[in-house]
Amino acid sequence: MTTTGTTTTIALVTGATQGLGLETVRRLAGLGWTVWLGARDLTQGARLADELDGDVRPVQLDVTDEASVTSAARTVEAGSGRLDVLVNNAGIAGTHAGPRETAPDDFLPVFGVNVLGPVRVTHTFLPLLDRSAQPRVVMVSSGLGSLAITNDPSRLESTLHVLVYPSSKAALNMITTQYARSLPGYQVNVVDPGYTGTALNGFTGTQTVQEGTEAVVAAATLEPGAPTGTFTDRAGALPW
Ligand SMILES: NC(=O)c1ccc[n+]([C@@H]2O[C@H](COP(=O)([O-])OP(=O)(O)OC[C@H]3O[C@@H](n4cnc5c(N)ncnc54)[C@H](OP(=O)(O)O)[C@@H]3O)[C@@H](O)[C@H]2O)c1
């Protein structure tokens, strides 16, 4: 792998118009990085980028839209020449219906964003990540994607009986370990932000976005040689 351009770290965060994604952009830009703020609505993204300190650049990016993701990769290539850190953050909750009430079609929008989205973006940006001296991919998953945690009666996650969102994050966990095992020289890790007050949960989450982005930022800023294929929250390793 080769490094092109300056030594500044170049990052892209998907779904960065609010919540954990926006806070991740703010924090990574605060490190002096160049951060591409992925937004479905470019006007909104440009306004947010203007409001943040540092080198924050808006890019139109809908993770469900092949043309949008391809165009975003062209924009990042033209502006930065490579990508060092991809944060696949965009996600939606979908139906809260219980298993008995859930129909197959209920999976489609959520899997489109939470599963196919990170695969589409990662697949499209791999050529730019290949140009990095230390390519890192951070998948933003959930404790709800853990079979161990959702079956542990001591955990809050075990009280939720829902098919769609948890299975989308379980799929993302598996996708992460498959990428990690097949991309030598990469650090591909998956994180659980923890229950954080954002629009995703109607601001019922108990953590601040600062707390919720701790694991995201830790995985984005790993030292060279740090592990790949891990699942962590801000307290450390999590069971799959
Ligand atoms: N909050 C929690 O407690 C919690 C816990 C565990 C995991 N997570 C995960 O953390 C991530 C961020 O969630 P959040 O809590 O910050 O939620 P949020 O505040 O609702 O933000 C979600 C972001 O995803 C974007 N998005 C939705 N669909 C998109 C698409 N098709 N293409 C691109 N962007 C899209 C939204 O953009 P618009 O503004 O355009 O809608 C928004 O910027 C998600 O993956 C979520 O599953 C959250």
C-alpha cells in the first residue's frame, strides 16, 4: 500500500448530519484530520461543515444509492487522493414490532441501510483505502447485534424482542469479521456506541453523544499494528 498526498489523516463518516455521526466528524476534525461529512442532503451537509471547526468537507452520500456512493468516492478522490479511515455510521432503527408481528418486507429498508449500506460504501471505497498507509474501517453496530448480549438476562438488550434491527447489526458484525480476515494490512473493527440519546431512539438513550462516540473514535484512531476484527464498546471487548 502507498500513501499519496499529505500526511494528514483523511476520514469519511457516513450518516453524519446528526447524532453520533456528526459528533464523530467533530471529534476527528478536532484531531486535525480532514473529515468528509457524508450527508444525504448536501445543502444540510455544507451548512454543518461550515459550522464545525477544522477541515470538514461535505459530500453527498446516500448509502442505499449506488450512484451517490460512486459519486462520493470520485469527490473524495479528487479532493484527497485517498482514504485512511472509513466510519460506516449511517443506520436506521426500523420497525419496533415484535417477532410475531414482523413481516419479511419489514426487513428491506433496515437491511438496505444497515447491512447493504456499509458493504456498498466499503466496496466502493476500497480502492481509495488501498492507497492508505494504515487503512481503517469502523463499523458502527450495536450491543443488539450480539447473540451473547441479547441472551444475557443481566443486559438491557435482552429485554427487547425485535427481529429486524438486531439481526441487521448481527449481520454487520459477521461482515466485519469477514472483511477483517480478508483484508491484510487493514484494521476493520466493529463497535457498539452504547445507548445514546439521538433521534434513532427518540432521545431516550442515557449516554451523551460524547460518550457514544468513545468507541468509534478509539477504533478510528488505532495505532498501526493494533488488532483487526474486534468488537468493542467504550469499556472494552464485547462478546459476539
Ligand atoms: N443511538 C444509540 O443508542 C445507538 C446505539 C447503538 C448503535 N447505534 C448506531 O449508531 C449509528 C448512528 O445512529 P444515531 O443514534 O446517531 O442515529 P441518528 O441520530 O438517527 O442518525 C442517523 C444518521 O444516519 C443517516 N442516514 C439514514 N439513512 C441514511 C442513508 N440511506 N444514507 C446515508 N445516511 C443515512 C441520517 O441522515 P439524515 O439526517 O439524512 O436522516 C443520520 O445522519 C447507527 O448505525 C445506529 O444503528 C446507535
